[in-house]
Amino acid sequence: MFSFWTIVRIIYSLIFTIINIYFSQFINSIEEKKNCPLSTGWRITNGKIISSLLMIVGLVNIFVPANKFLSTLPLIGSSYVLVFVGALFFELFIVNRLVINLEDSENSKCSVKGYDMLRTFFSDFTTTECIYYTVIITILFFYL
């Protein structure tokens, strides 16, 4: 049978994957608003790419503990961890900025429904909190 930590890793990776799917759907819902000024630009493009890549990393980690294996390799491991940290921070930063920009009066045409929990969580989110959450999520992701 599976050990306790294997089950915790699988559950954590599953939650990580679901959250990235949620982020991807949020970004896609903004992109679908054609008269919205936020529907184009680097945040939408990069947000979709990064959330998709992190979703794939989460899916792979459900079945194979790739993070533990890759992080132990001398040169590849440190690069992989740094790329993961950068991508995760960038994703949180993009979602944070999109939520903040949705609250501006000039973006009133960008009404996105069904993401109230996400908008509430990220409405008072700062860049420092993005760094904190990135470090916490990364430590959990590589040590579970």
C-alpha cells in the first residue's frame, strides 16, 4: 500500500493541478471578453502558458515523484527548482494584477462571473505575499 507521505504528495499535487486549472479558466474567461481592454496583452498570453505548464507539472507529480528526483540532480535540479519558483511567482503575480485591474473603472466591461472566491483572495494581495506563497508552495511541492 501507499505510505502516508505518498498519499499526502498525491493529494497536494492534485490540489495544485486543480488550482492551476482554475487559474487557466479565469484567464481564458477574461480573454473571451472581446471588448475588454485586459483581453489581450502579455498577462493573458503568459498566464495561459504558465498555468498550463504548472498544471502539467502537477499532473506528472501525481503519478511520478518527478520533483524529488529532478531536484536531486546536481545541475538540472537547481535549474529546475529556479524555473519552477520563477514560473509560480510569475503566475501568482499575473493573476494578482488581473484581479486588481478588473476592479478599475476603466475595465468595467470585463465582468467575469463565477470567480468571486479568487477575486476576494487576490484583491488585497501584495507582491510580498506573492513571494511568501511562492516559497511556501515550492517547499511543500519539493519536500512532500
